Amino acid sequence: MAFWGDSVLPAVQMVERGEIDYLCCDHLAELTMSILSKQRSRNPEYGYTRDVLDLLRLSIRQCVTNGVKVITDAGGANPRACAERVAELCKDLGLTGVRIAVVTGDDISGDIDRLMAQGVSFTNMDTGEPLSSVRDRLTHANVYTGADGIVTALEQGADIVICGRVTDIALYLGPLRHEFGWAADDWERLGMATVVAHAIECGGQATGGLYDGGWWKTPGLENLGYPIADVSEDGTAVITKTPGSGGRVDIGTVSEQLVYEILDPANYLTADVTADFSGVRLTEVGPDQVRITGGTGRARPDTLKVNMGYRAGFIGEVQFTYTWPDAYAKARRGIEFLENRLDRAGFKSDDVQIEYVGRNSMWGDRVAEPDPADDDLLELVVRYAARCPDETEARKVFTESVPLYNNGPAGVGGIGTRPPLKELFSLWPCLIPREHVTAAVDILEV
């Protein structure tokens, strides 16, 4: 699994048919932590990705039978609550003797002021702004920790390891370090293994999902299998997928995933190692089998990245459609109508985006898309969205658009009912010296 909401069935099939030792599940994107932190603030029993329970309900018996260990960051903003729910699930299923590890230490939200007093600035990596500009609006602060806690948990006999915000790569390096006895500073093998981990961390993206090099030739996308890495002691591996599943594994699918989100391929920074992808070689060694070699690594960075989030206002938005004839002219007049009414209502916003869905909503101003002024255009969908400082201003967008039904140009439709307000959360990327962060491991035994 590659994100919260990803299909659990391919992971279940992997346990049943894949002959694997570890099932590594990544549930967290950067903004996911903001969502989970918001949930935990409303209910202290929440804050983890609950689809992990769906996964384990269908697979944990087979995992126990086959000796498959589960490594996951589904704990999110509340790993202990997640572990407790997993323990309850095991009891409900009549399973005993299951050891569940909780890996913590990533959450520094309660230590920010103390750390700043010790000289940790938490300056925004992108803008250079000081944390003081958003300090009172922070929702969470979690460090991207490495594999140390996972290794400790496995050494203590854990069958299921539930983490908070570890790196995606750590979910795979932890089991490999444990199995092969690699030292935490075995940079060459850790670097090679990071290449392998990166190839499979996004689930179906390595097996033909989102593949742009021949997606129309990828069979069985509806039953896409997740990738499996058969890793050797030197860190090299053969990538394949669950037997009998859809998708494909070839040089194209694997290489497309390898260049995903790595910036400088010779300096891929992780919490465990600085990996070098520049010498990687891919070789097809059989049907749906690709060998990865040539990766290496150097010493890990002295700092760790922190995922902070803060409240950034609300979105006010409306979507409406105009039909032939003169769809574009009507749409332009409808936008003018809405803007005039908002102006009269004293509307305040930080930014406004107007787009025609299906024409420029993805590309925006990056292409010279001509105005959709075709006289024979059958319909045109307008989306008007504004970043607003509070809920009151955000509500005005829809409220002032409703009169378009009777008062605006003819041929309008699709305004619908009032949409729920969306609160905005923004990310604050920053760094922390690694000596300020220590993983802790607790064991729950069913």
C-alpha cells in the first residue's frame, strides 16, 4: 500500500500468494498528517489511518500462519491508539501471542518552545521565514525518523510494527537491517537498499499503475498487483509482483518509479543514508522480473526533516455551467456578476482562482490556452475558488453565486446545494539536528 485510501486487496493477495516475509505499508502523505492531527484534536482515540484495520482484518490470520511481519506508518498522529485497536482486532479474531510494537519519538509538538530556546530555529526551508509567523496556528510537528525504532522493535520480537511519521524508506530498511544484520552506518548497502525501497514504496506505480510509457498495454489494471522485492544480502534485488495479479513489471515501469520525487539522483537524502542512484542498472531477468543493481550510499545527513502543519484559512468555492449558445460569453458575464456581488458584500480573500474545468484547471497559466470562444461550444464549466481568512468570508462565495439561477445570464446549471466549507492546512518544511530526536519502542502483547 502506498497511501491512506489505497486498495487493501492487493496487499491481502500478496500475503496469500506472494511468499513474502514482510508486508510494508505506507499510509502517509505530507498533508495526511494534518488531517490526522485534526481528527485527533476532535477525538483523542483517532489520528491514525483506519484502513489499516480493514487490511489486517482480512490478512492478519494468514500473516500469523505464514510468519509474515507487518511494518506500517499507519499510526500517523496517534500510533498508540492505532496499536490498541489492532490488539482489540486480534482478540476479536481469537488470535493470541501477537506482539505489536509502537514506535514513537517523531512527535515534537510539545517540545518546540524548548527546542527553540536551545537554538533550533525551525526556519522554513522554502521561504526562509521564521516559525514565529505561524507558531500560534501550528497543528502538528512530526520528524521524519529513520529505521532505528523499527530495527529495535523487530529485535524485541514484534510481529506488527506501528510507527508514526517515519520515512517511507525506513519501512523497508528496518526489516533489511534486522534480517541481514547491517550496521546503521553500512552506507553502501543501505544506499543500494534505498534504491530498492524507493522502487516499491509507491505500490502500484512500479507495477504499471500511472505508467506513461504504454499504459494502454498494461493488462488487468483493475486487479493490479503490488510490487515484491526479493532482496539479497548486498542490497541488490529482483522486483516482481504477486503471482496471478494484473499489471506489469519491466524496465519501463520500474525506471519511471525510480525517478519519482528524488530531485538529485546522486544525492537522495533520507533519515538513514544519502543514497546515490546515478549508477543504477536495471535488467529484465524473466517475465515481470527486474533486477536492480548499482546503487550506493554515503553518510546520512546531520539533520532530519520536520513535517509541520498550520491552519491557513478556508476555501470558498462554487462551480457552475453555462450551455450553448454563447456559452463562453455567458460564463464571463456570470463571473463578472459574482465578482460584483462579492465586492458589494465586502468580500476579503488572499487569492482567487478562476478556471474552466476541462480546459485550464490543470495547466493554469503555464500554457497559452486560448479563450474558449467557439460559438458552437456546447457547455462550459466554471470554477471560482478563493483563499479566505475565515469561514464567514468563505461562505460568501456560494451565497453570492446562488442568484445566478434567476438573475444572471440564461442557460446556467450545476450550482447545486451549498458545499461544505474546506479548511486549509499548509505545510511548514524545516530541519532539526538529529541528536534532538530519539525513537522509543513499546510492546503490546495480545
